[in-house]
Amino acid sequence: DRERVGMLGGSYGGFMATTLAARHGERFRAICSERAVNNLVTEDWSSDIGMMFRVEHGVDPVTDPDEYRRMSPSTLAHDIEVPMLIIHSEDDLRCPINQAEELWMTLKWLGRDVTFYRFPGENHELSRSGSPVHRRMRAEIILDYFSERLAPLETTATG
């Protein structure tokens, strides 16, 4: 059903989910971005693997910040119109919590439909090895969000 498509991605998939929300959001009724890198500049300065990005990209955020901004989904936030759910763990060292906070605040400032859940005491592995209580909460949040956002549109009978 093309009218009821949602998308969820975590980590690199979250990076892609945010990017798709900006570039192809019209294809989706809702998107969930989990534990994502949204701003490569601040990610490089705060992640436990920050130095890795300069190897991957061939540039660094000090000598070429414009290239890092160009690749950052957060720079596309003004184009995000699709409702978004952001899920992130407070103790995530791979993609620190500021990655979610920056996107959430930007979308709120732009008046977009955005929901943000943060999990205390969890890290990048919440969906796989987080506490059972938080894994269940995360699953319920996602299921409830998509159940609501992807529900069939009400139609009015004519005749």
C-alpha cells in the first residue's frame, strides 16, 4: 500500500533514515531514526570512533568543515516534512546523544512533527543487548508510532 509506507533505520540506517526524510520524505507517512549520526562535524568531535570518519571521507572537519556539513543529514532538516520518531540512548558513545538532540531541536524549531524518546543508562546496543525493560519499551514505542501513523486514512462515503 503506497499510501502507508514507513521507514526505520538505526546507526548508519538512522543516518540514511534522516537523509531519506529530507530527500524523499514524500514517499513515507512516517520515519523512525534510531542512534543516528546527524551532524558529522559534532560526531567527529564527540564519538568514540570520531577519528575514523576522516579516513572514510578523506577530509577532516577542521580543514574542510563544509564537506562535513554537506554530508550531514542535519543540514537537510529544513526539507524534512514527514513525521519523525527519534530514539536514542543517553550513554551511546558511538553516536552520542547530542546527535539526536540537535536534530530534534532543529525540527521542533522548524515546527515539524517530531517525537523524541531517550533511554537513560543505555548505549548504542539498546535494540540488541539493552535492558529487557528498555528493549520492550523501545519495541512498543515503535509499534505504537507506526500503528498510529500508518493506519488507513479515513475516507468519506459519497453518494
